[in-house]
Amino acid sequence: MNPANNLLARSVVKRISFKEINDGTVIKDEPSQPSFLLTKDDERLYRIFNYGVIVDKELQGTVASLLVDDGTAILNVKLFEEKKELENLSIGAAILLVAKVRLFNQVKYLAPEIIKVVDPLWLKVQCASRKEKKQTQPVFQPESSQDKPEIKIVEKTAQKDSSQKMELAADPDKSKFPVEKLIDLINKLDSGSGATIEEIIEKSPLAETEKLIERMLESGDIFQSLPGKVKVL
């Protein structure tokens, strides 16, 4: 096997936002080696994956250029050969991308290995997942006695809000989509080579877990690492 192809075969596919791609640097050290994205955290990524919406589409011969928005930035996606999926890639379609980051005339673009239309509801799942990763800022409460009346008003409002969210506070997982719950479980059961489907079904609190796993495999959220085992992309 070509060393460059062997490296790509071993490389991890990681989800990264378009903004993080724009903030990174595309590097090609040697002609015999594939180029990679060097992130601001000094991480080398040969492949990335993400979800987005097609906001523009242009065809020039056998080359198709798509502008895709993931909610953080817009990137160009280029397809250099005719693909059967192209006719379904219309403006407004929600898509899943597994791609390499490339550079042309100092402008980054994505060269997809996998590009497929997905249910728009998946975008809501991904956005909710991204929001959960953001840390909330602590609320500043002044210690001055002159500010006590204002503090009481804040506390009263907080009590009203907390009563409405009491159920979610008691069980934070209730605010998650079924897909997110299953992803959390798979990550928990994954010791490195993947989680066994049998164990996932056994320990999942969700109904019809097996069908949900099948849908996640089709959409690209997880992949089969070994026979009977799956991993999160």
C-alpha cells in the first residue's frame, strides 16, 4: 500500500466546525505525504466530518462547487467528478460530510469522501450537542447591602425558572435527544476498538435501540469498527 494511503487509512475522522477549519492551517510537508489541517490546538487532522446546509451550488463541466454553512462559517465543497448523489444535493439540503481539507490559491475547501443528504432534524441534534459543550458564565452577585433588594428580585425570578425546569434538573438526560443519549452510551462502553452492539442494546434505556443504531449507521454518526462493534465518528 502507498505510505500516504496507509497514513490516511489510519487517521482519525474528527468532527470540527468550519470556523475551526478557517482558523487552522493546511500543511503539506513532503510531496509523498498527504496534506493535513493543523488546528490552533496543534492537532493534525487528515479527515474531518461535519453537518451543514447547502446555501449555493454551481456546476462547471464535471466540477461541482457547493457553499455549505454549518452555523459557524461557510466553506466551499468541491466535487471533481460526477457523483450519483449530486442530483440530490440541492440548495437548502442538509448534508453530512466526511472530507479532506485542501488549499487552492490560499483558499481552503473541502474535498468530500462521503457526502449525503440527511434529515434536517439531525442538524438540530448537532446544534443542541454543540450548545451543551459551551460553559455558562457565572452570575455576578454584588455583596453591597444597597444591592440586596435587587438580589431578591433576581432570586425570585430564578425560583420561577427553576420550578419550570425542576424535572430536567432532576434528570438532565431528559433534555437530550435519543441520538445524543446513545452516543454518550457508546462512548462510555468504547474501550478503544468500539462498543459491542449487543452490550449497547442491553444497557440502553431507549426503546427500539437496534433500529436507532441502524439509522445512525446510515446517517454516518457512527461506523462499524469491527464486526459487531461500532464507534462514534
